Amino acid sequence: MSWESTVTYYSLLNRLARERLGGLHSASVLLYSFDFADIEALQARGEWQQATRLMVDAARKLATAGADCLLICTNTMHLMADDVANAVDIPLLHIADVTARAILDSGVESPLLLATRYTMEETFYRARLASHGVATLIPADEDRTRVHDIIYNELCQGHTRPESKAEYLRIIDRAQVDGVDGVIFGCTEVGLLISAEDLSMPGFDTTSLHAEAAIDFALA
């Protein structure tokens, strides 16, 4: 939900619409952009009910404005996806469902989840993947802290440092020793730092997968 990854979403949606439809076509998008400092403060204090109220309010405004489907453009805030989905009469395209389908299609069996500490450690996201038959692994505690800190202290603030990219790749290499055969970019900012081309195994960029699912839905 930082605007850094929102830019990626917006760019992908429009590029995909042009690729599919040609010419001057672009995506018709309604966007509700939060002040991410407010959201991060609620996350840090564990005030998830208040965060849910904000998300539900935003979803209702988008539905009232004429949206045909809803995307929560962040993995972590899918913690309240069910509440948001139940508050509107339009479909919510869940980012974990989209990601699970891509993992199953690839044949990957033990993907590593790189995400915020909330997404890695709480059950909401990994359980959703597991409901599709995808069992995930997460980094060791110290590595989880490093992954989380890079997201909030660097990527969400527009900083992509080579040494942080190297650190992510070292964490992935360590996990590969434990049998990891794929990597989930389980935060929409992770793809700002690393790409599938950096890996020796499949990488699943949830931002790209989510945007592609939205265009598939819209054009169907």
C-alpha cells in the first residue's frame, strides 16, 4: 500500500490493457490511496480492527463509485480480506489465490515466502495458500527481521540498495539448502528490489500476478 508499489500496479494494469487491446487502450481504474504512515502506525501497534474499518470504508467508496472488482494492492492487508469482501457486492480478487494458482501451475513444491513479518508469521496468508495445496517455508527469525526492515525502511521509502538486494539473495540461497525450490515475492514492494531473473529457481511476483488477474477478469 505504499505508493511505491501502487505505481507498479498502475503501470502494469495500463500496460497489460494496451497489450491485450492494442492502440491507445488503457485500464479504467478507480484508485483509493491511503496515507501509508497512518496504516503503518496501526500495523505496528497491532490495531488491526481500526485498520479493517479503514479498508472496509475504502472498499465501499470504490464500489459505490462503480468499480467492477476489487484489489487490495498489498499482501499484508489481506489479513482483513474476508471482512472487506463481505462489505461489498463486487468480487475481491485475492492475491494469495492468484499466487497459489501460479505456483501450482509451475510445479514448485516448497516456495519460500519473503514478506513483511506480519505476512510471514501470521496464519492468514500461509493458510490461504495451504487451502490450495501450497505449503510455504519462511526464513529464520533473524532473516525475517531483515526482510521486514528492508521493506519498511527502504523499499516503501523509495530506496533500493545493492547491499539489500545482495542480502535478500543470500537469504534465498540459505533457504535453498533447506529444500526451497521457488520464491514468493509476498510483499508488493519486494519486486522493486529483486526479480525472477535474479534467481536460480522460479520467482512469483505477487504484484504482477495480481495485476494480470485483474485484467483477465476485466476482459472476461
